[in-house]
Amino acid sequence: GANCSSSLSGCYHGTHVAGISAGKGASFSGVAKDANIIAIQVFSRAAGTTQITAYFSDVIAALNRVHALRGSFNIASVNMSLGTNTTYASNCDATYSSVKAAIDLLRSVNIATVNSAAISNSSTGLSAPGCISTAVSVGSTITATDAVSSFSNSASFLQLLAPGDSIYSSLPGNTFGYLGGTSMAAPHVAGTWAVLKQRVPAASVSDILNALRSTGLSVTDPRNGLVFPRIRID
């Protein structure tokens, strides 16, 4: 969980995501306020720039690290608010077989890997690794209207929607602020996983995913006419 230098672009991102999933404050909290976070740094500085990027080799190493820690901690889910610029119109299992293997290993021990759908404004595809069939892909909705966010990627195999538009959460330096993106939607689902695993500890990834899909509020994406469930944790 090494800190990301504030001199690099985007280092506020992980702090904001962490607050959504499991922040605990005096006036408001994240989804799973009594959960803990295992922070694993998968981002590094892109050579010759002030931008940060995540390499799939580091993502795989992080997922395998979570698997190794499963005996020491009661881990409900992994949040991955990251994705490629390229979108895929169908599941990308063959293209990212090594990532899928790591996701499948976690799924075999009832740990969900929750992925943002990314923000390429696509109505026909998801970014990787959200396009992997055994990941839990999450698109974004506007909280006040339950409409799909215009920036959110969408496709027939998108699994869930969650609030991701103008979300108020923690930022570095003990401050707070609004951010929007499917990166903000995914940790709503990762936090939800912790809450539901507390209620039903033996639940499998499929058990919780099916419950969220069957009880969610149906929301139609007007760009493609497809209907997706916006999570309703209660």
C-alpha cells in the first residue's frame, strides 16, 4: 500500500475509492464502515511522464497476494477501479487468460473481484479486466435520477450498476471532494460484498451476485436499450 506521490497525476484516486467502500467518519461513512482495507499498490509512474499506470503483471501479483492472505484475513472482495482504454464487445477471457486465472482462483475461495466498466462512453463494450467473464463488472448511475451515466461503458454482459456520478468521499490530506466515474461505482459494490458476507459468511460469489442482480432496481440504458440492475443492498 505504498503512498502515491502527490506530484503525480491521479494519486487522489485510490483514497477516494477506499472511502466509498469502507470509509468511517463522524458525519458520514462508506458502504461497509466497519470493514478494513488491505491496500495493495498496483500503480506506477509511466516512464518519462507524471502519469500513473497499472501493468497487468502487477495486477496479477496483487490478486495472488490477496489469495495468499486469505488464511490471515476474512476477505470479501477485491476492488479494481482500473481499466484499459480499449473496449471489448464480448468477454475477453482468452486475451487476458492470466488475469482470468487469478480472478478464478479468488472466486474459488469465495472472494469476488469487482471491476469498474471504465469511462470510454461506449454502449457496446467494456474495458479489461471488467470484460473478463468471472469478474463482477460495474457501470455507473446518477444517484438522483437512477439513469446510466453518459460516461459509463455498457454492454450486454455488464453485470451491475451502482452510484458513480458526483460521489463525495475522502481525498489525500484529510479532505473530501466529489468525483465521478465507474471507479466510484465499483467500490459501492465491493463494500456491499463485505456487508452481505457479514450477513451470510458462507455465500459464494455467485450467490451474492445473483442476489444483487435479482433484487436490483431495473435501469434501462437508452443508448442500447439494455436493462441492468442497480444494486439495492437492503
